[in-house]
Amino acid sequence: MKMINKFGGRKIKLIMLAITAVLFFFIAVLFFSTHFFNISFRPGNVNYTSLVSRNSNGQADDDMTNSSKINTLPIQIVGRDNFQDYHLRFFLPKDTTIAISAVGEAADYSTNPFLFNSYDNDGIELFFDMKNSKVPLFDLSGYDRQYRILWKTLRIDGKNFNKVGLTITEKDPSLTTYIMDIRFPWKSLGYLIPINGSKLGFDAAIMDNDGGAMKGKLNWHNKTDDGWHSTAHYGTIVLAKKNDIVFNADYVVAVKRTKRLPSNKRASLFSPQTPFYKFKYVTVGYVKDSLDLSGRFKVEWDEKNLYFRIFVQDNVKNFSKALFDYGWIEDNKARIVWKMNVNELKYAGGALKNKRIDTLISLKKGYYYLKYHTDESHAPGKWDSPPPKTAFYGIKIDIAKMQLGGK
């Protein structure tokens, strides 16, 4: 009887696994068929075909690529068809808080992991050669480690990484900057006794994606993008009691952390005397200038942990392959000042990929462009999945009600 029960339980488990596999298969087939092939869906109760883009006079504006025409708020752009790029120029006579409403198509890695390559996203990379060997290979099972940490999601991957006890605190002080404070326990890094004068091989990089895939990467030490399979071009971290050691450009001085309490809850535990080091070398793609991508970092240590503080300047904080139909705002110098962000989107009804956002942002006096992009499928011109439940598809902006005397 025991053998029969045991076999029966195993059989039930196999059946459940088979059913789960079939369900995942059909979900994947549905996604690919609706996004990449011509399968049309009726709009249902919403007549999207009647929507038109309107300028600040409330009139229909068929010329959505007229850069010379200047509008005042409110304005709206409707994503009326596939393969379209729309823009309207507008002027703010004074510093203004504006209300943005946008509907589009988006996906993120949590719901569609097969669309997502972590190395194509904004984030940082840290490489460790714990024995400081500096050889043209990467020890995949031993003392070499690669950590790739993505902005906002704080997703961690890499080669031979150990994240036991690893903690990350992220701050977004502005639309174009972010900060990561990272604590690595020595136990998880392994292979090194942290005492004054200890050395380990090291390099660091910051990754940039302005839409689609990795646009550029900046390294601290390595002038090539081979840190994931070779430690030969790493620099060195040296553990010091205080910042009184002078090394050349191949070294980072990690200053020993003293036991002190922050002046308030928001104060940093990092000492102002700990030196910063810049990310200097473009190893992938291109970097236009320091506003496009730049950064610096500092390192501290104690007997239990290795600490990093990393500042990144990035004019477009973005995810890869997450946005398909989306809107954004540029200033008069073509710098993006706002863009639909997958972390802030809400479900818009219909297909799961239908997303919407309603938000407020403050802009300085001046000229701006409101822009909207649609890809090869899923727009009022030809839906490939159930359309949104919203009565609008595109982007519209107006002066926030609180500045019009509203509540």
C-alpha cells in the first residue's frame, strides 16, 4: 500500500507540472501572437477612431510634425496609427506645474522576463578579484565575482555572485540622478581577511540605456568591456585606516569606517574625507557628455563589510524594451525632462500591456516639445489585442488644477 500511495502522489505531481507547463506555453503563444503578428481586435465600447489630436485652441491639428507652430496648454497627441512619431511644441510663460495624462503600451521584466536583458538597462556593475590575481580569465566557481545591479528594480545578477547579506539602499534625488549605497559582507565575498593593507582586484562600471538597448557604458579602470571574462585589466582596492595613502590611478583607497552615529536619519554614514573616484572610460557605445552619463564612487570598510556609495548622472533613466507606445517631454535643447516610466504605470484595461499614467511635474519657463511614439502594432489604427478601457490613447498635458484655483 505504501508503494501504491507513493507512486500515486508522484503521478499527481507529474500531471500538475504538465498542466502548468501547458498553461505557460499558451500564455507565451498569446503574447507573441498578439504583439508580433497581425491579429486585430475590435475597440468595443470606445470609439478610438473618432479621437483626434488637438492643439491649444481646441482645434484638430493634423500636422503633428510642425516644429514651427508654438502652442499654449492644454494640448494633446493621439496615437492614431502604427509606426508614428508625433510632436507638438509649446511654451510656458512662467514656471509651471503641469498635469500629464498618458496611455500606451508597455511591459516590464517582472511580467515578461524573456523581453528583458539586464545588461541593456541603466545600472551599475562591480567586479571583484578577491585574490588580486589579475589574470586573463574569470574564476566562475571561486574567487572572482561580478555583480550587476539595476536602477530602480535593484535586480541583481552577474557571474558567481553571492548576495547573502548584501544590502542596497537607493535614492533618486532628481529626474537625472540616482545614488546607490551598497554593503557587501566579507563572508559573502570570501577569500580575503580584511586588515589594514589588504588588497583585492576591482573594477566598476555604470550602464546607460536611452531606449531599446545599452547605449553606453563607463568604466573606472578597464578600458575594454571584458571584465566579465578576464581580471587582467582590473584595478586594485587597498584597505587603509585613513585617507593618508597616495597611490596612482590604478588604486582605490577604501577608508576604514569609524563607529559613529549619523546626525539625523537621512545623514550618510560615509565620511566626507573618504575620496571619490570617477568613471572615466567609455567601453560600450558612446557617451555624449557628463549630463548624458557620468558618475563617481567612494569605498569604506570595517571588519564585517565593504561599503560603496555610487552617484550616477544620467539624463534619461530608462529600462530596455519596456515601452512600446509612449510619450515624453523634451526641452528646447532636445533634453528629455520627463518620460513614461514603467515603475509608475497603471493598468488601463483590456490587454495586460495597456498602461496609463497620471502625474504632475514642475517645469521652468520656456519652450518644450510634447512627443509620442507608436511601434509596429497595437494602436487605434489596428489593435492586435483588446484595447484600453480609457477613452483616449496618447498623451495630453494641461496646467495643474492647483494653479488654476482648483483643489
